[in-house]
Amino acid sequence: MAQQVYDRKAEDLGNLVGLEHVNLRINNQGLASEFYLSALGLTRDPFMFPGTNNMWVNVGNSQFHLPTGEPNVLRGHVGLVVPSLEELCERLGEAKKKLADTKFDCKQHNAYVEATCPWGNKFRLYEPDEERFGAINLGMPYVEFTVPEGAADGIARFYREIFYTPACVKENGEGRAAHVRAGARQELVFRETDRKIPEFDGHHLQVYAQEFSGPHDELDKRGLITEESDQYQYRWQDIVCLETGKLLFTIEHEVRSCTHPLYNRKMVNRNPSQNNRHYQMGADEWDWTLPRSTKKIEPAPAPEPATPLAKRRATRMAAM
Ligand SMILES: [Fe+2]
């Protein structure tokens, strides 16, 4: 019998093993609850920041962090998977009245629903699609940024060489984009645009890095570290051309090690269709994972690989 051949490379994560949170300041926690919890159907983290000056919102195994302050607007959009677009649209419809006089909006497209938060942040919400997003029914498969024309190649190279994570440039109907692997079926996408890009306003994303010190050394050498937060975390924000040093795009990254106290923390998710009139006993909690299909799933498109970690480590050790 012929031996089954497996694509082993398709399971290589690279160095970034998880895109966990996007941090956006907001100026009204009540409106944020109406949008993120009631309308999108997400879950307030019950354990952290229970007060009125910050809220962590769980979406599968990822989160939004929403501290009170001058509102941020992410320059692009956040891709989310939700269990049902039909139920989502009902909730968005109900939110219209409460979020009137804000930037809230929602639009149905062929493949997704676009929702805009009260402060103008855009979200694309998709139904589960194992081939595209993996075996999840709730989660944050990608964050997409709009970047200047001509920046995508340099951005992909930056992540490959500084962060040792697979990255490539692809083109579709919406233009050219750098796709950077940031976890299992999670990506950072940097899509080129000829439109004017607003000034960076200080929002951030957070990733976990398996090899934590190597990228830190590379960033430090170039003067790109912006915060030495603690033993398990640092921040940086400028993505530059590795040849010329020219700034390509700015987005603050909070980089955490896999020894960070919050790594692999269990996120609580609720079943958004529970209510007091049609209550189902035992159905309050929501499991964001799906059983993996037994049919052959095409592996995630294999981007140009980063230098394998073992090789990087060997080079660094030799240089010490
Ligand atoms: Fe953060």
C-alpha cells in the first residue's frame, strides 16, 4: 500500500505563535458594552478589570482591550469569526437605536458583515470556514492594516528576518498585501492603498513569540524598541525597510514571551443566543473550537518561510 504523504511544512507556525489582543482606547464604557457585548455577541472577561475604566472582551481565544481614554481608530480592520451571521445581523439591527448619533454602522456583503464601532473601528465578521480560518466558530483570525503603496515587500521581509515568522506578498481584488503568520491560522495583513493613511494614534496589538530574545536583539540593534515593559514583555512600533531604514508603517506591537504569566490563559466565552425567555439549561458557556473535519483540508497557504529557528539560534550562538 502506498505511504500517505503529508505536507509537514504546512504545520510550521514560525516564531509568532499567537495573536492575542488588540488594544483600542474608548471614551464611553457603556457604548462599548452595547457594541462589543450586546451587538457583536462577545464576552466581557469576568476576571480582569471589573471596573468602569477598562474592559477586556473575549472573542474565542483572543481579546479586545478597551481602556478609557481618547478613542483610537485602527487603520484597517479586524477580521472576526462568529457562530452565525444571521443572529449577528439581528443583534446589530437591535443596536442601531442605542448607538444612534455615533459612528456605528453595519453592512452586509457577500462573504461577510462589516460592522463599525461607535468610534469608527471596522470589523469584518465571517461565519466559520475551516479551510480559511481553521476549526473555530469564534475568534480573531486576522488584523488587516492599510499601508502605503510599495510597502508590502519590505514589511514581509521585516517580519521574516526580524521575527523569524513566515511572510509573503499576495495580491487579490483588493490589492497587494503582506501576509504575516502570527499563530495557527492567524495573520497580520498589510494591504497597500493609494489613499491617504491617517496618523498613527497609539493603539496596539499583542503577539506571543516563541523565541523572544532574538527579535528583541534585532530591534534593539536598530533602535526600534519603544518600551521594556517587564521581564516577559517589550514593545516596538516602527516597521522599517531593512536596506534603507526607511519607515514603512507604524503599529505598536506588544511582544510577550511564552513564559508570560497570561500565556495560554483560558478565555471564557458565552453563548450569545441565551436569554431569559428562551433559556437552555447548561448552554451558557460557548466552546469556540470545532471538531476538525475528517475531509482533507488544504493547508494554510505556505508563505515564504522564515529562516528556521534552529539555524537562527546556531548563528546567534556562534556569534556569542
Ligand atoms: Fe496590550
